[in-house]
Amino acid sequence: MTVPVTELTLAQAGKALQRGELSSRSLTEALLERIARLQPELNCFISIEADDALAMADAADAEISAGRWRGPLHGVPLAHKDAFDREGKLTTVGTSAFSEPATFTATAIQRLNDAGAVNLGALHMDELAAHGYGQNRTFGLCINPWSADHVIGGSSGGSAVAVVSRVALGALGGDTGGSVRIPAAMCGVTGLKPTLGRVSLHGAARRSWSADHPGPLAQTAEDCGLMLQAVAGRDPADPITVDVPVPDYTTDLPANLNGVRIGVGVGEPFGDIHADVAPLHADAIAVFRDLGAEVVELTVPGAALANDLQQSMIKPEITMMMADLLRRTSDISPAVLGTQDEGNMVPATRYLEAKALRAPVLEEHVRSVYGQVDVLFTAGLGGPVPTVEEMSSTDVAAISARYKNDLRVIRFANYLGTPAMSVPCGFTPDGLPNSFQLHGPPFGEKRLIAVAHAYQQATDWHTHLPPL
């Protein structure tokens, strides 16, 4: 392989494989060598499956050589959050509570397999996808490659670390309250939470049947689009998925944004962004203007309410989903057990209210925001990346406040079920990455990918490598 693996995006690797300029085996071997070198430092994998990956790579090379090219993911090595079942493999969901291998493969993983992708293994995650800053009592601390003193975000933190460290060219994660977008922001990669029902959850570990969103993390918006292309679509095994046509997310990606209207969210809950982060957003908005977009400030009715309703909706669902597990084992950390208690404290009337208000709040949101602009721009995080010490504090009130500062710009999209993308936009004075988010109406992922792609063509934040 003549091009260093650290300089390849998923899209570039796919094109090189199709043209025969690169073999899947050589690419997979290079990544496995990098994994062997960096895993002791980063701890981003729960399982590394070298033999299986090489067998998949050899099969891809044989098919491509025979002219049976399956598409842009054929032969491309990926790895995924350990929350997706694969037949014959143990899905840990970040805990020691499970011991039986899966009896079938999750739809999202199967669709990637059908696209010819190579699977390098299963990635680190927070225990049962709870909380979300990369600490795991069973599998240890996953390290932020920009700074070991800072957290990675979660619960799909291993996916973000694997991508930014270039030990995988893309990864699936899951987003119930920011678990794709938060680690993407804290590690400096692109992360996409699709529309609720766009990607099947069949065979994926569930946290909330009303708010779980599987989604890709990758270096670029184009890479996320290629992964979403493979996994999106109706699945009869998952009744939440909807029969909405899947567009080609990466055709006709624009070089400019002439005619695009971008609304910048102002007011509650988008005000008071940390002074270290706000200049990065201002610079990004200037880039959008230079690309030809019309940028306007916009209040977002119902966003703060949606944040609160998201919590009222998911906490009882988390409690119910954990109940069966807790009947079988007590080997759950106190921090995760605390989420069980939270769900028990939400009155049934409050839960039902949150469910009932979802459709009218979404309708008002779409009308008031996307009746005026094409894309909504918000912060990706409320402040800089927190330190491990901060998030390991015994001061529960301080940790809760830190959570809320970030999640106030995150959770409303999970309640609404609308697509949102985290896009890296620079570094705060402490040398840690940060991001903005792009939001769209239901099934508006193609526009988000196009706008983010134009931004990434004009900037290079997504290309920066941590000092490994």
C-alpha cells in the first residue's frame, strides 16, 4: 500500500479498491498493525478479530477482481460499537452481565456485510450505554488520543476514538441522547444521528424504543453518507423503521452553498456558549457565508421543552428495559443502577404527556424552523471537553451541571427524532477538538451531508490527527 492509512478517508479507500490500486488485504493488514500498536495506549477495542477481518478482506479482493464490485464499502475495514449483535459473537454492551453469543446478526451489521465491508472487531462503550464519558469498570478507560486527561464522550466513545486514531475508517454508534454526536465532538470526527426510523434497530442493544438512533461516525460527511446509504431503509423486523425512499446521499455534493439558508439557533437553550467555544462557531459561520449561504439568527420554539420531554420519555423506558436484566444479575455498576432509579421516579402521567406531545412539538418545530431555513446550526457542545477528573468527581451536582451544559444543545433532536450531524470546527485553547451541529427536518440527511461536505472542502479540521 503506497498511501499511508492515516491519509485515507473511507471514500478514498473505496475508490482505490474499486480501481484495483489497493487491496482490501493490504489495507486491513495495515489497520490491524496500527491497532496492535495503539490498542494498549487507547483501549478503544473490546474485541479485535484479526482472522475474521482478513478472511473478509480476501473474499472482497476475490470478488472485486472478478468484477463483482458491491459498492463503495466493498473491502473497506470498519469496526462498530459493541452493541450490535453478530451471529456467533458475544455482544457485551459494555458490561460483564452477558455470556451467550448472539444467534443472529443485527440488520445494520448485516447490511454492511452485504455491502462487502470488513469488520475489524467490537469497540469500547459505556456500560449498557449509560452516562457517556468513556469510563467502564469492566473494560477500563478508553483514552482520548488528544489528551489522556480528558474524556472521550459516549456512549459510542470507542467508535470516535477508533476513527480519529485511524484504526478504522468508519464505525457505527448509537444515539439516544447524544451518544454519536458527543464523542464525535470530543474526539474531532464527524457523527450523524439519522431520523428516527431511518436505520433498523433489530439486533441492536436497546436503551429507549422511542429515542434510539443508530448512526455512523467517520472522518467526513461524505464517509457518513456512504455508511448511511448501506444501512438505511425499511426493515420488516423493526416496526419503527419507515418505508421512505433512501436517496443517494453522496451524489452531486456541492462545492458551494449558493441559495442555501442556514439558521443559527439563538436564545434558550442555545445561548451562553463557553467563551473558548464561541469563536470556533463564529469562524464556521464565516466560512458558510464565504461559501454563498445566507445565514440568519433564529429562535427555535420548543427546543428547551423538547430537552425536558426527552428525559421524561426515555427514563421510564430505560428502567423497563433494564428490569429483565436486573432480574438475572446484580453485576451492574452503581452509576448505571442510578438510571434505573430515575425512571421509577417519573410519574406515568408525565411519561404519557411526553409521548402525546411529541407529534405536535415536532410539527411546530418543522413549521417554525424549516419553513424559514434549510438547515439549523447549533453548538455541538456547550463548552470544552471535560477532564476525566471532572467526570470522576464525587460531587454529583457538579457532574449533573456539566452534563446539562452539553446536553442542552443535544437532546431535543432525540425527542423530535430529527437528523443531526456533529462536524469538527477547530480546537479550544486547551488543544481539544470541538464541533458545531447541523440539524434538518425528518429525512433531511442528504441536505446535512451536502452542507457539511461543502464546509469540509473549505476547511481541514476533519483531517487533523492526534499526537499518537
